[in-house]
Amino acid sequence: MSQPNPGPREVVVTHALRTPIGKFLGGLASLSSADLGVSVVTDLLARSGIDPARVGEFIFGNGRQAGGGPNVARQISIRSGIPDTTPAYTVNMACASGLKSITLAADTIRAGRADVAVAGGTESMSGLPYLLRKMRTGYRLGHDRVVDAMYQDGFLCPISEMLMGATAEKLAVEFDITREEQDRYALESQQRAAAAQAEGRFDDEISPVTVHGRKGDTIVDRDEHLRPNTTMEKLAKLPGVFAEKDGTVTPGNASGITDGAAALLLMARETAEELGLEPMATVGEFAQVGLDASRMGLGPVPACRELQERNGLVVDAYDLIELNEAFAAQVLACRRELPFPMERVNVNGGAIALGHPIGATGARIAVTLLHEFKRRGGENALATLCVSGGLGFATAFHRAQQ
């Protein structure tokens, strides 16, 4: 039971895990968003050793909700063994859903409304259904379109009336970002992710997933979307897909359609001390902003500027940065607007290599960031991303002082 608190409390993350990221229609395709969330949350609680009854609030992001059942966070919470007396709710802030969940959980703990919270995000893009919009009222005669929920609820922005990739093309033109620059950035993402996987740098953050099948169980314990044999020559052969002529955004320099989930255990510092749990980091300030939906890829720029106003830290003050790679053009445009230290950005690769399971990504980049932050040391770390519909989000983490 949480206790009234006279002021804001320091919030720490003690455990952070993610599933492997499954490629589209790959090893995790048979699992729903709820299934993926249950897998990682169950492991998170087991590794922490915490009594599930200590969890005072459960918040999970999910961006593509068609057919997933009501309040997927509540489904995950109950199925993970957390008592039914613990409230749970789902956040849909598109690409920022998982990161927003973390900041909401942190604010809940700071306010003294809970001592412990689980936050994260989940997405099964492989499981998104097709829609027959007129089926409920019936068809008298003739044909009708089957609508892809992935397209309707994600790829197409109803505000800008543009595909997400078209917004990246717009930034490429605006900032004069060439196809070669985009491909070179994509290649670096693939190379960094392949090196991280080969060297075992993802091992501590990955929670293996058991997939039940007719021929027995399969354990998925490695990210599936990586293409370690990528070369500039191979990337150059891929067609642009979002512009009628001379398009530069391709499947090779854009993030992948994938499945996955991520979860973090947050608590008040005094609760962590009581339980004997070592913090990975403290949760700092966050910023969320809106901007022109057709330029949504620039979202991290005003978000990081607003965050600087809140905590006084310029982007160069962060020892590690995760800037989600929706598109190479979008990351490079952000770099043109704000001097991100690219040698510290996405050091283990990003969504171009790993994939972008929408509702999980915000939490996924936080998990990856915190594990690398713990490994390398430092004072400050930053997670930031652009958000479809014209939003930007940024969250700071800091070394937990002993």
C-alpha cells in the first residue's frame, strides 16, 4: 500500500527486459500483443523476485489495437500473476506509447500514489487483421474493399493524409538528404546491431519467448530482423517506394515491420532499498511536443529542446542516446537541426536493423539504453523518438547515486 508523501520521490528502474524482436510473419507471429506482453512481464517479475502484489500500477503501450481485445494492459497484468486489485491501463501514443507509459508510471510513483509500477509496451504487427467496414450493416450486392488495419491504423496519417514514408521523403527533400546518405546510415545501423548481437550485448536485455506449436515448443531468443550481410551495393538496388519519381526512402533505409514487447520495473528509491534491489538508473524529466504532422520525423528536435529547458542538459551532455530510427532520412534531418553526437546515438543499432514494433518501441529503446548505460557507465542517458500524427517525445535517465 502506498503512503502519502510530502514531496516528489526519486524514481528508479531496477529491471528492464524485452522480447527478441520478431520479423514480420516470423517466429513470434502466432502470438498476440497480449501474449508477448505476458511473456516479458512474467520474466521481469521472476527475475526481480518481487511479490507481484507489490505492483501498485500497471501501464502498457499498444499502438495498433484492432482485434486485440479491450485494455491489453489489463490482460497482460492479470495473466502475468499480478493481483486483480492492481489497476492497469493501456496507452496509445503511437510510436511513443511505451516511453509515455514509463513516464506515467514514474509520475505515479513520484506523487506517492504507488511505490512500485510496471510499464512497457507491446505490438504484434503480424497479427493485425483486415477489416470489412460494411459487414455489420450487410452487403446487398457487389464487391467492397478489404481494409488492412496495419495501413489504416498506422502507415497512413489521417491528419497529414500522407504515408509515413512520404513524410520522410518530404524531410529528405527539405534538408537535401541524398539516397546515398540514407543508405550509408542504414548500413551503419545494420553493422552496429550485427556486432552487438555477435558480441552478446543484447543477451542481458532479451527475455526468450516460448512459442507453442503443433510440433512442440520453439524458443525465440534472438532478434530476427537484422540483415548482417547488408552492403551499400545491395541497398542501392532497392527501389524508392514513397515517391512517384526519384524516391530515396526504401525498405532498406526505413524501419522494419516487426513484433515484440518490452517491460520495466520502476519503484521509489526507498522501496528499492527496502527490497535490496540495485537501481539501473533514475528516471528524470521528460518532454512531449506537437508539430506539423507532415514533418513528424523532426519530433525529437523540439522535444529535446523542451527537455533542455526542463533539466538544463544539452544533447551533448548525454553519454548515450537512443533516437528511434523510423527512417534514416528522419534521423539525419534531426541531426541537421540539433547537434546530436552521432557516435553516442544508437550504438547498438536501431530500428532500421532491429525493427519498429510500434507500441513497444518506446519501451524497447529505453531497455536497450539502460542496459548499455549500466555497462558503460556515465551520468546521463536520453531516449527520444518521433511520433506519427506530429508529436515528439524525449525522456532523460540518470546514474543512480549510491
